[in-house]
Amino acid sequence: MRQASLQPKTSGTLLHIEDLHTYFFTRERTIRALDGVDMRLARSVTAGIVGESGCGKTMLALSVMRLVPSPGKIVSGHIWFEDKDLLELDEESMRNIRGGKISMI
């Protein structure tokens, strides 16, 4: 069970990711795709995520959108968007956010 979101309201922050861990569990091993990601994105700022191939850019975007493919799982952390913890929302609420408010290319 996840702990309740305790993030303070921050009107200048659009996206706040705190201690995000996304792992892939296989028979052979556990792959730590994201292991403690922290970031903030202010409102009215456009940002791009850049880095080497395999460094976690796509997995970060998929985690924010809660679209991590199996056998992956977001195991801990928080993703606040517009002061809502996306990891606490039901699937219907997430569908309303995807595409209209959050998307990836």
C-alpha cells in the first residue's frame, strides 16, 4: 500500500517527481530502470529530456504517464502533476490527463 501524498501545494510547480523508482522484474534479475529520480518543472516552462541511449528517458516519460510495460512496475515515489499525485489516481482519471494535459513524442 502506498503512503498518502504529503507534497505541499506549490503554485509555481507543474510537475514534481520525488524519489521515483521503476523496476523490471524478471526470473533472472531485477532491472532498476529508474532508481530515485527527483525533478521539478515550473509552470509555463518547456523542457526536453536528453541523454544517452538507454539512460531512462523513455522510461521516465512512460512512468509519468503510468504506461510502464510489463514486467515493469513503479515501486515507489511520487509524481505530482497540478498538485495531484498521479500514482494515486484511478485509471479513468489518468485517461482524462493523458493526451490532453500530458503526452510524449
